[in-house]
Amino acid sequence: MTLTTESRTRDLAHRPPLRGIPAGAMPMVAFLSILAGFIGAAAYTHSAGYFVTFMTGNTERAVLGWFDNDHLLAIGAITLLFSFGLGVFVASMLRRRLWRSGHYGASVVTTVALAVAAVVDYALDQTGGQEVGFIPIAFVAFAVGALNTAFVKNGEVSVPLSYATGTVVKLSQGIESHVSGGSSRDWLGYGLQYGAFALGALLGGLMSMVVGGEMMLIVATGVSASAILITYRSTGADHTAA
């Protein structure tokens, strides 16, 4: 006996959410994870190897730079850590005061920060070079920090979009849980999120072969701007509030 369209819809509605992913939010999580990977890869390939998504790496650089007598590297890493954290702080503050529900606010802050990065890069580099300077990259780190506040539950980030290390840990734990008697839903959400982030990194790498400099930042701004529309149309209510 085949299920009717109505019964299939009802079955999907009552299906438990993927672990770690708010009910019904997987498409948004995937898209914003792609955006995070895209921005990170694009920034890395057209700068002096700066991390805007990998704060673990920046922390190690900040500490080890002093041991290697590379103080400039250490200061740069500390600055990016601060910029990333400031992005989280500002977006969280705006969310508390201006948009208590919906995920689009984080995309707005991200888009504005990327646009500022493009303008600053153009103003500072009149040579038309392919590399992006450190100051614009600091704004990009701010943008990625803000993006991570898209999903909040009980006042805390529930889906860290650029934290691939944590996603891999949870993915592996979910697989163990499945093997030990659980279901594929214990890890599938984390697998999709990680795959989306990797896809974004791939797309960012491919884009870096075509454009660079402020044009790379302009493209990233355009992709981020599309996230505003997608998240706004998809979140009449805040999925993470439940």
C-alpha cells in the first residue's frame, strides 16, 4: 500500500530532527556552512595564509609565534582572534536588541562586514593586486564570527558553522552511537554540515583561480547577501527557540 502525499508529509513532520540540527533547519545549516567554507577558502588563498575560520590555528600561531621570534605572525593571529570574537559579540548584541527571532540578522552583519572589507582593500591597494591585505582580512574574520551566531538556543550558539573540528568530533561520536544501536540520524546532520563546509571550501578555492583581491571579496559579499534572502524567507519563526 503506497503512502499518499498527505501521509508522507505527515511522516516527515513527525520524524525526529537530526541530532544537533534544529528541526526543519537543515537546508539553512547546509547553505550557511557552504558560505562559511567559501569565505574561509577564498580569504586563505588570496592572503598571506590567514585563517578566518580556524581559530584553533590562530591560537597556536599566537602562542608559537613568540617562541619562533615571529612576533608579527603572533600579533596578526591575536588580531584575527579578536576580530572573530568581536564579530560574535556584535552580532549577538544586535540579535538581542534588534532581532530576537530569525537567522537573517547574522547574514546581514556578515554581508556588511564583507562589503567593508572589499571597500577597505580597494582603498588600500590601488595596484590591483590579487592579494588581500591584513586589514581587510580582519574584517572578513569579523564577518565569519558574526555568521556563527545564526543559530542560537537558550542564549548560546547551537550550530557553530565554521567549527569543523567540533563537527568532526560529533560526527564520529554519532557514528559510534549508530553502530552501538542508535540510528543514522545520530550522525547524518553532522555529516551533511561537514560536507557542506567542505563543498564551500572547494567552491572558494575554485573561485580563487578566477578572481582575486577586492573582486574576490565582492563575490563573497554577493554570496553572503543571497543568504540574507534565503534565511529571511525560511525563518518566519526561530527554529532554535524550541
